[in-house]
Amino acid sequence: MDGVKYMGLGARLKDAREIKGISLDELQDTTKIQKRYLVAIEEENFSVLPGKFYAKAFIKEYAIAVGLDPNELMEEYKQDIPSPEDEDVTTQYTRIHRSRKDNMPTKSNAIFSFIPTLIVIILILGIVFLAWWFITTKANEEGEDTNSIGQTGDNDEIYRNDDPEDNVGTDVNEEENETEQPEDTESEEEEEQEEPEPELTIEVVELGTAPQYLSELEVSNVGESLKLEFNAENDVWLDVKDDGSQVFFTGFARPNEPIELDVTGTTRIFLNIGSAPNLTVKINDVELEYPVDPNERGADHQQIWLNITDTETNTNE
């Protein structure tokens, strides 16, 4: 407008906040955005934010909290807001992953691949032992029956006649021989028992440090499917991506609104969590323990790479 001094984006937001009498602490509680990020937005110092792709989301939340139309504000100051396309988020993480992967030992993978073979060998030996025991027991019983018949033939005369009373002893012996059969049902059931599936394991490959707290974990034995579940106690900013261009989720996780994602077949997943103490993460119903204590100063915002190994999908490929 003519005659009116141009007001920058940060000044516009700050002016609206002060008009409504909202302090930065109150705004932090409302938006769940850290106070230092709110100050950076007012000063238009966007380099302080975790990444340029956060700028639009944080500015929208700020605008809504102070009563401004976020869409009109974004359109008016679109030249001043950094674009997420200007920043390649995954380049440095992919570089770290490749350098770590070249140096990572393969001993653990070799051990895990040998375990199924060892179990099969043990099962085969068990089956062979049971078969040998069954054949030996059967042969001993048949030998005892043959000896008893031969002894009877040497000393006594065996005969049958039409008198039922004279044949009572013979019938009783036949019934005893028919009932004396070894019961091998339990051993057969043991042979048919399936091999137990290994439990899902999560190991820390690289522990994040201040100020970025970027960690790398290895997730093994996930089975045929891979599902992630997120439950928030307060509003928490969350990004879930792969190491390419696919985005599974980006936005705020809300209380009492669980987020469930099926990421089966994905071998590398990036988690960007704005407030770790307020978000529970589960991998196939196994709760993820944050590699860095989220209650430490500055560690509430954590970034985590999940390297998925030994999946059914990878095996088939």
C-alpha cells in the first residue's frame, strides 16, 4: 500500500502476537514449537530451524496461534520463505550411511545366517535318533515274542478245540499282544513342532551427539511385514521418509490419534521427531528406546535412521 512502510514476515507475526498480548512462552505452549525457533522466525533467521522444510509448517502454526490467515500470509511473503527444495536433507545422511556400511563387519550377519542351518541339523539328528530308537525297541519286542513262542512249543502241546473254556488262555494272550503297542504319538508331535521365529532386535550403530543428535540403528528379524506406530502425548512434529523420494508421513502427531504406517519392503527409514519425550515409537509392536535420552538438554529433537535387515522381502529378492 502507498505511504505504508513495508513490514517483514517476522515483524508481522511479532506485531500480531503483541497485539493479542501473547508471550513467547505462551506461544510455545500453544504451538509446541520451541521458543528459540519462534524467536528465529520473528527475526527471519531461518537457518536456526532444524531444516528449511520446517519453515512453512512453523510459520503456519505461528500464524494460526496469533489469529492470522496462514494461506494469505504464505502467499504475501512467499518470496521471503525458504523453499524445502533448496535443501537436500538426505545427502549428508546417505554419505554417512555409505561410509559406515563399508566399514561395518559382516560377522553378525554370518552368525544369523548360520543359526537356521544349525537348527535344521539338530532336528535331523533328533529324527534319526528317534527312528533308531523306535526300530530297536520294536525288534527287541518281536524277539521276546519269538522266544516265548519257541519255549512253549518245546514243553507244551498247543491245540484248539471247540470247547470255549479250553481256548480262554490263548485268546487272552492274543489280546495282550494286540494291546502292547508302543505309543510314539508324543515323539511324532515333537518332530512336527515348527522352528520358533527369532525376535526383533534393535542395535545402535551410531550414537547421535549434540547439537544435531542424528543416530543410526539396525533393525533385524522384522519378519514378513514391517509396521510403525506412533502415539503422541502432546502435539509433536514428525517426518517419516525413506532414503529416496518417498514420504510416508509429515506433519503433527496429535494426542489420542495413533499413526500407523505399513512400510513393508523398505530397507532404510528416516525419522525426524520434534519432541521425543512426548512420542512413543513402536516397530512391529516392539517399543523403540531412543538412542539418546530425550530428557537430556537439547536432545528432545532427535533424528534417527533405521537400517532394516533380514526381512522376508529382502530374502526373496
